[in-house]
Amino acid sequence: APGATRQMDDGDTIALGEVTLMLCCSDSVHEQPEEGWGDQTEISPSIVWVTSLVADVRGFSAMCQSIASDATYGLMKEVFGRFSQVVTDHDGTVKDYAGDAVFAFWEHSQGKAPAQALAACRAAMAQEAQVGDIRSILGRDHAVFGELRLGWGITTGPATLSNYGTRPAALAVV
């Protein structure tokens, strides 16, 4: 049932459409874990070179105070949709959408850092070229969008990649 949880045991199955998953535990894992929170992963961090791109709507909070929420939604749908496609077209990866910003990155293969950094710069220029269309389309209904301003930030350098976080130690189906 939606929202229900159940402790799983060795041999239990879960059906997802035509796929059935079976939980198999070795004897060393069969004991019930302690209650509380545990480490989610034990992956060692690694240092990689990346180029990151952030596209941000300037004055977003003040702008949103003067328009209805459906207009704000329309703006962000347009920006996120167009800017994400540009990142994909330039072989980047959209990492996150936060508030009014699109965060993207390009991982550097060995010896390809200049090409990846150039791809991010070209993506930012292509995103900037979309702003006039966004102003024209959305400015018809809301004058404030006719003055839409965006900003970009690009960085290249070493970054630590790792998985981290916490989760309940016991297995549960949610």
C-alpha cells in the first residue's frame, strides 16, 4: 500500500510489473542491523578535473514577488528546458536545478580539459542567445519578463567526487 513499510527477509520477492526481484542475504549479513542511521556508501573519494557552468536568473526573488506563481513556473520551465537542452547539445551533464539556477558540468577525460572547458563556454554563449526568445515569448503576458536578465559562471579545476549521505540501516520497502 502507498506509504506502507515492511521489514524484508531473506528470500522475499518484490514484483514490479513483469520483473520480480528477490532479496538474497548471505549468513554474514542475515543479522538485523542496529536501529539508527548508518553510512550510505563506503566509496573512497577521487579527485577529477571538471568544468562547471551555472546559469542564474538575476533579480529572481524580487521579480517573483510581482507576478503570479504560474508565471514564475512558466519562466523556469522555459529557462530550464532551453538551457538543459543546450547543455546536452554541448555534451555536458545537468547536475541540478536550484531555485532559479541550472548547474551543469563537463568531466575531463585525460588530455581533454581544454575541449571540455571550451564546450562549457560555447554552451553559455548558446544559452545567452536563447534569452531574447524567452523575453519575447514570456514578455507578451508579463512585462517584467521583457527585462529578464541572466548571468553565468564557469569554473575549471579539480573537484572531489564521492557519494555520501545517510539512510536508515534496516532494509525497508517504501
